[in-house]
Amino acid sequence: MAITLYAHPFSSYCWKVLIALYEDQTPFTYRLVEDAAAWDELKSLWPIKKFPVLRDGEKVIAESSIIVEHLMTHNESATAWIPADNQLALQVRFMDRFFDNYVMTPMSKIVLNSMRSSEEKDAKGVAEARQMLEVAYEWLEGQIAQDHWAVGDTFTLADCSAAPALFYADWAHPIDSKFANVRAYRKRLLAQPSVVKVVEEARPYRGYFPLGAPDRD
Ligand SMILES: N[C@@H](CCC(=O)N[C@@H](CS)C(=O)NCC(=O)O)C(=O)O
């Protein structure tokens, strides 16, 4: 059954799914959510109106991590994005939650705040987000030290989450040089061919980054 992904190349949560699709070379139709018609379609599928959303036949799947998990059922030869081993699976799910909740969320807070008018700006919220990112980088620095990928030697869902989270977080709140392991992990992620592809697809949209995209990566 053909699948359609509603997504945008600049969207961090879409990268999570795109990386999994590109790793497995899974064919899919890319429905770019940019014009009003695409937004209307998205809304009719998922009234929350957040992307990515996957359409697989009659099934509509929302939420990036659930979509990646769904891809394992769609394509029998897909990577085990969540390992079969229960203990490893918990670690992968935990790291996926870590990157979404404590890296992606505070990064988004900083970015979205910069788009607000001066009366609407939330200085306290941004300070808390920056503090959260510092704590997250510090925790990850100890966690990632011995492992090649987020959980052991296998590229999993956790790495699909980590790539966009660390890519954009470093733009919004740079990862200090004292977090050498985190910086090295981000570099390893950015060298992975599937990640190179999403970075290149997003490059024409860098002007969308409200804080101004740095001249690197
Ligand atoms: N928890 C959701 C988050 C999705 C999300 O926030 N997507 C952003 C793009 S990165 C979005 O749809 N933004 C459009 C909007 O909020 O109007 C997931 O994991 O898929």
C-alpha cells in the first residue's frame, strides 16, 4: 500500500520520520504542507494540524514517534527502529522522549518566542528553556560518552529524534565546547547519509529560521 507523508522539509519533527524513511529507502509520496490546500487536507486528517502526518491506505497516523513505529509494521524489511529486546526498547523510547521533551521543546520555545511581538514575548519562559537546554546538554554529555549512537551501536528511533533536536538546538542555544561528547555526537549524526539528505532538503528554507540561520552546517 502506497504511503503519503504530510510534511515540510524545514520541520524538525518531520525530519525524525524522513530520516527513518530514507534509511530504509521506503518509497512514499511527499505532500508538502505549505499552501492553503495542503493545510486544509492536513486539517481534515488531523484537526490538531501538526505535522508530520502519515496516510497509509485508510489509516492516518500522527505523532512523529508513532509514525516511525508504524513504519516497522508497514515495511517488513524496515529497520527495527525500536529493538525487539524489551530493555533496549525502553531505553530507545526513553531517549526519544528525552530529545522531544527536553531538547526539541525548549528549542522550539526560544524560536517561537522570537516570532512574537514585543508585548507578547515571554522572557521568563525563554530563560527557563535555555536553562533546560543547558541541563539537557550536561546530562547527555555523561550519557553519550561511550555509545556510538544514543542507545548502543545501532541507529534507532532515538537517533532519528536526536538529529533534528540537536541540529536546531545548537542554532537556538549553542552547545558549549565543554560538552565535547554532545558536539561529537551531533557531528556523527550530521554525517549519516539520511541526515545529510534532510539537511540538504531543508537548506533552501533556512531563511525561515526566525533567529537567523548560522553560516555553518
Ligand atoms: N508531537 C508532535 C509535534 C509536531 C509539531 O509540533 N510539528 C510542528 C512542525 S515541527 C508543526 O506542525 N507546526 C505547525 C503549527 O504548529 O502550526 C510530533 O511528534 O509529531
